[in-house]
Amino acid sequence: MSKQRVTLTQFIIEAQRRFPAATGDFSGLLDNIATACKAIANSVGRGALTGHLGSAGSHNIQGEEQKPLDLIADSAMRRGNEWAGHLAGMASEEEADVIAIPEAFPRGRYLLLFDPLDGSSNIDVNIAVGSIFSVLKSPRPGEAADLADFLQPGTEQVCAGFALYGPATMLILTTGQGVNGFTLDHGIGEFVLTHPLLTIAEDTQEFAINASNERFWEPPVRRYVDECLAGKSGTRDKDFNMRWIASLVAETFRILVRGGVFMYPRDSKNSQQAGRLRLMYEANPISMLIEQAGGSASTGRDRIMSIRPESLHQRVPLVFGSKREVERIIRYHQEYASGGETEESRSPLFGTRSLFRSP
Ligand code: MN
Ligand code: MN
């Protein structure tokens, strides 16, 4: 006897039925996003066969080298979502300004922000990448959205999610009632619910950080990592494992499935920017998913989703994952800010132990 399978389409329509006032607009939007992700999965999955690896020879607004697949994914998201009348505007990592809905199509009530291909530096080495998206309500439904319409804090998101193009293609989604994971069944071309109500364990023994930046870290981050490295012989009294995939979507899915903490903290590497990851189409949607799954997401100092955005491509420090670990990291930042030097010097490991210096 095979179990009844729930497709994404069925899931969305059943969710819509619980809101009698729903117009179907939102369901239509989700369906278009899912279709765009399937198209991107197809392009990414063909890898070197299409000659789309390597550089596109151009740079985006962030000064990052664009890959041909960055541009293919950007166009798939735009084209897949511009026509249906659900959106008042879009914004993409790959485009400097707000993307207008073409004149030929009606303007709707939602705003869509996306990172069309996250982790694209991993494309050439066949490591999982993905697409991240965030949906806001337009303050001026039916009219062409401008920049000010987009600058809403993450708490205003009505939906957030990402597609993961790994060994299996997945779609991870929240509309504010928990987080559900769907796996693409290539046989029927549909996403099928495989990971209902993902929940992040409060405790963990895994942390993820780019250790090559260690010399730029602030003392609270150094303290946290030092204590993890000390393992059973230190104050934490347990051994940790370190993970670093350098693909935000893959790190997020790992944490949703088996817990953990991810850090791209504020550091002194580039004084021009507060952090590495982009608030509006990376940190905010990931934070909504993480909070909806019972975890926490912070800059190390403030809740990510409470930040009032100042620009479309603003960067923020990002620390997220298992609740108690994130709370610990926030506490280390607070202790450091309120005369942390004594706190630091109390740590027997401070200044004597690190990833690349032996104790
Ligand atoms: Mn990205
Ligand atoms: Mn990207």
C-alpha cells in the first residue's frame, strides 16, 4: 500500500482553502516561483554539457563575477514571475535597481526578492547551489513598486524559501506556519512533500564558519569558536564538529535537518561593509525559515528580521541555527560590549589557542 503523496500544488491549494478571503493570487505566485526553480534546476543539472560553466565575463552590482548560470537563473526568475499579475515589482541580487513589471502585464499586490543562484562560486565543482526568495506585500498594490516600497523589515515577509539543487532538487518553504520541505519527483515533474514541519534541535555539536577569516574576527566570535575547539577538555564539556560548504542554502538545509549553527559574523576584513551576506534576499528569508523552524537568527547583536533596511543590497552579519547556541553567541557579544575584557581574560584559552596556533 503506497502512502498518499501530497504535491506542492495540492499543499498550496489546501493551505489557501483555510483562508476563505484568499483570492488565489498568492497560490499562483508560489506556483510560478516553483516552476522557475524547476527550470533553474534543469539548467544547473546539465552542468558542463551546455558549456555554461566558467565566467560570464561580467560583474554584478556587488562587484562579484557573474557566472553564465547566474544570468540564466536571474532571467528564469524574472520571466517566470513577471507575467501573471501577482507582483508590483521584483528585486534580484544580479540587478542594481528594482525590476519593473513590463508594461504589457498587470501589476499585482506582492513584491518578490531573490538571489537567483546562491553559492554560484561552487557551480564549477558540482556542489549544491540554490535559489533564495522572499515575498513582501506591496504598500501600493496595483501600482509599479519603487525602492521605498521594498525597504521593509524581515518581520513583514509573508513567505520565504529556497530551492536546493543538490543530489535531489528540493523546495523549502514557509508562509508563517512552520517550514515544509518538498523534493522534486522528476518522474512527474512535481515537488512532493517529504519533510513536513522541519524543526531545529535547540542544542547542537556542529558549527560552520569560514575559518580563513579568523584573524579578522571580533573577540566574542573568537571566544565561541575557541570553546568549541577545546571540546571535551574545555568549558563546553563536549566535542564539536566543524562544517563549511560555502553555500548558504546547503548550510541552511543541513541546520534545518540536524541542527547546528552558522556564522558569517561582523569582522574587520572589510571596514566598508557590516557583514558579508545580503539582508533582503539572503539573511531575511533564511531567518524567517530558521525562526519558523524553532531556531534563531541574529547579527550577533540584533534580530535579523527587525533590521529596517536602508538599501536593496545592504549587507549584514549573520549568525543562525540552534536556538541555545545562537543565544550563547549573542550573550558573548553582550558580555564583550559591557567590559568583556575581564570576561575574555577569564577564559583560559583566550589568546593562547586558535585554529592555527597550537595551545
Ligand atoms: Mn547568495
Ligand atoms: Mn547569487
